Amino acid sequence: MVCAVEFRSRDIISIKDFTRQEIDYILETAKAMEPLAKSGSDMLRGKLLATLFFEPSTRTMLSFESAMHRLGGSAIGFSEPGVSSVKKGENLADTVRVVESYADILVLRHPLEGAARLAAEFASVPIINAGSGAEEHPTQALLDLYTMVKEKDAIDGLNVALVGDLRYGRTVHSLSYALSNYKVRLFLISPESLRMRREVLETVKGKMKVVEKTALEEVISELDVLYVTRIQKERFPDPAEYAKVKGVYKIDLNLLKDAKKDLIILHPLPRVDEIAPEVDTTPHARYFQQVWNGIVTRMALLALILEATE
């Protein structure tokens, strides 16, 4: 049986570091945080979180800060490396060793893969990976799972499709790893040039049924969860390659006419043009609810890591 003590002072670098039992415990704790997110709590009073964001962020950074404040703690940090000593040439290891003197826990987003694991090697306080290049985004995967449980009651038995940029999209990498702990059928829908990374496929294929397609129309009627991602222009080394796949998928009412009535559509956001605004008012849309779910999931993680729950 998993208990809170197993999370104390624990780094969150990769979703692969967690068992299904541990993930389920986090999701149960997130559910318990729902009322506290609205009423507030003092369980982390005196604790301080530092956000070190070397890449732009709206939802993740504000979500962690909101989660910390709702639990009675405080937050400091930066959202642009240009305002920190990084601009003067300070390396990541030194930045982490300095900031850990100010805070009880660090949340790091960095454009380089492996940055979070490197930071954890130098830090004496817990590190949470809030996105490391095109590698992983483990807390996004946890809030995605929490959304599925909340909307569908269970994850086992679902047909889940990940659509869009599966090569560079760190959210779909972490979500694929996480879903491999459950009895699901995973559909990977992408252009050939943006297929799921080989190391992800090799990890998950032996644990669940995986189907790769390029046409979403072929499987839309089978799906319970449609997880849409934008084509990430900033990750492409060649602008010409981005131009070839820009706008390749468009979720609109015409596509959804063949979908199950209880299909839910998720998106890590921000979106560009891959989901038409007309979809926002349909019963399928759950991507803005994901934002709230991110707060309670991160409240659960902060409370567990900082020893605030029994």
C-alpha cells in the first residue's frame, strides 16, 4: 500500500519513476484537494516555492504558484532567464544551488532535455520538472490522468488518441508513459515526420495496445478521449519542415459528427488553430477544465512532497 511518506522530499523528474499505485495515490490526493482549493488551507504555511522558468509559461507557472498560495505557502521566481543571473553567464547548477537557499522546493522549466535531472543532482531540496525540452512534462501527465478519472470515472478500458506533434511534444511523451500503467488502447495520430519518438514507443508497446495512424477520421468513432496538441513551431530545427505540417489537423464540428456522444477532448494548451472555437461550447470540450484540475493536482504534489498530508 502506498502512503504519503513515500513522497516526502521526492523529486519529480519523469513519470516513469512512478508506479501505478503511486500515481493512483496522487490522483486520490488531488480529489481530496478539491474543497481546499476553493476554501484555502494553511497546511503549507511557512513553506516557500521557487519557480525557475527558462522558457515561457502561463498555465504551468501560475498553476504551481496558485497551488502553493491556496495551501498557505508563498512563491518566488522568474519566468524569463533574461531577468536572472543566467544573462550574466551563470550555469544551471549554480542557479539551483543559489535558489535552494531561498526556497523549500524548486519547479524548473528548461529548453534542454535532461536539465531537470541535472538540477536534481545538485539540489538538496526537491525538484519538480515543469518541462525539459521536448523530453517530458510529468505534472501535466498527472493532471491529464486526473481529468480522465474525473470525467470518465476510470482510466482502464478507455480508447485514447494523442493527436498532433508526437515527436517534439513533451506532454504526449509523459502521458504515453503514464497511460502504459493502465489497460487502455492508445491511438497515435500524427504526420509521418512527427511520429512518436522511438524510445517512447519501445517503452509502452509491450504494456498496452498501440495503433499508429495519420488520419484521425479513421478512428474518431472509436475514441473515448481525444488529446490534441499543437504543432510546436519553436521545436523545429527547419522552418520549412514546420510549414509542411502546419494546420494538418483541425478539430471541428464536422469531424465530431462521427464521435461518441461522451467523447472528451483534452489539450495541454496553448492552442493555435487545431481546435476550432465552435468546439468550445460542445459537451466534448474539457480543455479549460484541465486548467482547474492542474491546480488541485499540483496542490496534491506539493502537499505530499512537503510532508503536509497524513
